[in-house]
Amino acid sequence: MIKYLKKRSLPVAAQPRACADELIKSPWKYTSESGSRLMISDLLSTGRSSMEAEAQAITCASSRLDDQFLCAVRLIQEHHGKVVVTGLGKSGFVAQKLAATLCSTGTPAVFLHPVDALHGDVGVYTDGDPTILLSKSGTTLELLRLIPVLKELNSRLIGILGNRSSPLARDIDILLDASVRAEADPWNLAPTASTAVATALGDALALAVMQARKLSPGDFAQRHPAGQLGRNMRVTVRQVMHGGDQVAWTDAASSMKSVIIAMNRCPLGAACVTGEGGRLEGLITDGDLRRALEMNDDIRAVRAGDLMTTRPVTVNPDATLREALQLMEDRPSQISVLPVVEGDQCLGLVRLHDLYQTELL
């Protein structure tokens, strides 16, 4: 248990960066029940070393992937039913996450608690459903008792195990080595590196099966109908964009004052400069206006054509929100608004804010 030796009150409304700066400057110290004192730098060192230890353990595990991994991928890919995932304790939580990841990447899966399985819940099985068992020690009694039952159900057994010489390792069909040299904590006790490796192996297995099954982005979107991830995959720019009277429209000959009036009336952060037939000639953003005001003492002679970006990044109305987000953010200088263009015609604007609206579509 850690106790504060000295506390300093921070403003309630302090920003995260301000809080961090205040902590770094403060003379905070901590003491453990043994009486040893720790500085803030000691705690940062502990956090970093634990993450580095887990990363190293995962790297080592990745180098051990072999034909057993390929056998596990093939077994799951060729099975037309579901996969059952089981584990106890911390391994049980990793197993629940793996079952969810399999479901979201195209493989039907359920988590089965091993204790419940021994009291009637093996009824979830259809003959031949494979099982993934997770255990660090490989000696989990509940899993060992479950093995004969699963074999009677013709379940092929895949083990993500931390001990290759364990009783469980001897009884399974396919072994994925999740062993670690040591946990990340100083006493080699808390399940940290071992759970990180087991999680990473489960993810690797799920993603390899997904690739083998050639899951498309459309298939992935079907499995995520809600939440921001599903929305970005499923909703198109056309469904959230602004057009018509919602957009500030102007032409290259318009005065800067008229552009400001139009953008004030339609405050989307930009104005579309169009020509004949609605063809997009350029884009004027709030930032363009600020820079023009800074550079010109007399703005009366400034025209929209002088302000606009002539080749702005654009998006097609049938692009997904995910594609629009990539256009805005996967670039050295991020942008917050895109003209929506179909063929030669500008239809309107879409903002970064529109991509994160939570209304169900």
C-alpha cells in the first residue's frame, strides 16, 4: 500500500497538461509500508519498465510461432460451426476477450466458464466444435477435468499455455506457446507479461483466421452495426454532409466582405468557390480569412480568388466516414472540412465534427 507524505491541492478545472506540469514541479514523495521512499521518477520508471517487459515478451512469443499456429488457423477456418473459448481467473478474462475478437472478425465464438461447463453448460457444444483453452500454469484443475468431456464431444483442443511441459499441454491437440521468462512486476507474481502474451497470441490467431476467410471491410462493418467504429464503416459522406442553403457558396470574383458574410450565415468553417455548372474552383477556410486580414491593411480589393486554396482535398459523397476521416487525418497537416465533389460538381461540405455525430443512421 502506498501513502501520501505530502499532498498539494490542484485546481478543479486544471487541464491534464497543467496537472502533469504541477506534479513534476511538486516535491511529492511516497512511502510504502516498509518505510522506503519513492520519488515520482521511480514510479515512471516502474511504468515504463513494465511496458517494455511485456513488449519484449510478446516479441519473443512471436518468434516462436510455427506449424502449430498454422494448424490452429486451419482447424478454425475449416470448421463451419462455432469455437468455444475457456479459461479461469485472469486467463478467463483473456479468453472472454478472444471470444469477442473472433466474433468481430468473422468466426462465431462463445466464452464458456470451465466451472459452469462441468455443471451442465457443455450443452452449448455442437459435435465437433473446437475449443481454445487458456492457462498460464497448464495445471488448472477445472480445465483438466473438462478435457475428457470435450473429447467425448469430438472437440479438437487448442491450448494457449504458459507451460509446455504441463498436464494440459500433454492432453491437447495443438499447442501455442505463451510462456514468458518472467512477469513484469518486481516479484514475478502478478499476471502481466503472461496475460499480455496470451492476449497477443489470441489476436494473432483471430486475425490470421480472418485473413484466411478473406473477410472484407463490408463484412467487418456488418459485425459492428453500432458505435463509432461501425458508424465509420457503414455510413457514407452523403448521409452526413451539408449542402444547398446550409453551405456558404461564392465565386472567385466575390469580395472578401461578401465571403465573410456568407460564412457567418452558414458557419461550417469554410466556403466553396464554384464556377460554371457548380464546378469546384477552390475552398476558403476560416484560417484563410484570418491570414488575409493579417496580411492586408485594406481588404476592399481582396477577392475570393485571392484567398482560396485552388486544389483542396475533396471527398466523394459515396465514400465511407472512415475514408473521409483518413483523408482529413492521415496527412502531415490535418484538416477539419472537406468539399464533397461528385464528377465535376461540388455538392457541399463535410466537417470532422459531422463524422463524430452520435445520431443513429
